[in-house]
Amino acid sequence: MKQLTLRTSSGLAAMLLLSMPLAGCLTSDDGGSSTTFTDDRGVANQPFPDRYRDQILAFMRTYLNNPVGVREAVIADPAQRTIGGRLRYVVCLRYSAKDTDGNYRPARERGVLFVDGRLDRILDNAAEPCAGASYAAFPELEKMSR
């Protein structure tokens, strides 16, 4: 039993030592600490997200538990904001959706982040990037079906 424990420990130590040089491959040459898979380093202008409404609608069909009957949906035009030290387009969105029990939740503000003109992710805490956003009705979100 002691020999099995020793063999397992030495195997784990070998894997750890062999993986350390590979971790060095994930650092960037410019001295930055984050890895990116695009040429954008946060200073260049991002392309405007064409058809951003269509991309948001397609995403919301899968994001919401029940996309039918969304209320109070409003949207702001895309605006460039610095998110995580990188310049990105953010579309601010506010809506009230049904909860799993069928009741409506209070309207929530979300930021939709675009990278290279494509929807990347939803920002749950959008207070800062959406501060001062000018909203307009978003009836397409309210008319969604499954």
C-alpha cells in the first residue's frame, strides 16, 4: 500500500513539473497579464456591431427561461465603453421577464458586450457601462416566441 501511495505521489509530481513550462506559453510578449485570441489589445476601435438587434434576439431566446411575454423591453444604441481595460461596444437593455413560476420579475438592466462586431456575453452588473444610456422601445423582444 505504501508503494502505491509513493508511486501515485511521484506521478502527480511529474505531471506538475511537466505542466509548468506549458503555463509559460500562455503569457503574452507585450508584458500584459491576460491572454487574448484576437489582435485587439483594447486600444483600437472595434467594428460597429451590425444587426445587433437580431443577434440580441437570437441570444435572448436561449438566455431567458421563458422568452414569451417579456414586458417593459427597452434598448439603447451601441456605445463604445472600456470594459476590463478594453474598448468594446456595449448595448444596454432593460426588460422584465417571467420567472420559472410564471410571475414577472422587476425590470433589470443588462449590458450586452460585443467583440469584433459579434455578441460576446451579457454583463449582469451594467450600472457603470449603462450610466446615462438613452433607451428606446424594443417591441421585438416583447413579441418573442419559443
